[in-house]
Amino acid sequence: MKKVSSLVLLVMAGALVLIASLLVMGCGGTAQPPAQTSAPMACSLRVISSCPLCFGNVYVNGFPTGEYLIAWGSVTIHNVPCGQTVSVYMIDENGFVSHTEYVRVTGPDTLVNFTYW
């Protein structure tokens, strides 16, 4: 009889430890780390000319984009990294470089407006 009651006490103690563990950890076990975020989303940058002298090949961060901005026109540069500040300038056919505009790319379509050369 003593062996049976010792066995019952041992089983009850084990059940109590199991219940206490579930209360502390929860049924799901350990918490999972947050999912890895993907690479920064690529945004677009719309470059606008608001003056008759604002035209030329558009450069972003010192690299040619392959886009030519005409006076009073606009071009869209795709695949610009979101959340970064970029430099934008133009070079005309004679090799003259415009001033540089700095803009933080904050959304899928960020605007930069050239109002003077």
C-alpha cells in the first residue's frame, strides 16, 4: 500500500510540474523571433522641370538614369531605394551641370521639382 501511495504522489508531483511549466511557457513553447523583413522596397522618383532652362540628362546619386528631362516636362525614375536621401541633378547637351536637389524618398512616388538651373 505504501508503494501505491508513493507512486500516486510521484505521478501527482509530475503532473503538477507539467501544469506549472505550461502556465509559465504557454502551450506554444518558446516565442518565435519576428519574421525577417524583405529588402528595402524600391520607390519611384518623379523629376519635374518648372522653368524653361531646366532640361538635360537626369543623374541620381551621381549615376546617369538614362532619362532626359525636357523643359516644363517630367520624367519618372524607377527603382530608387525608399527611405534614403538621394541627390538629383541634370547635365545639359553642352556639359553644364545644374544645381543639386536633395530629396528623401519617402513613398512609391516622390517628387523633386527643379524651378531654376
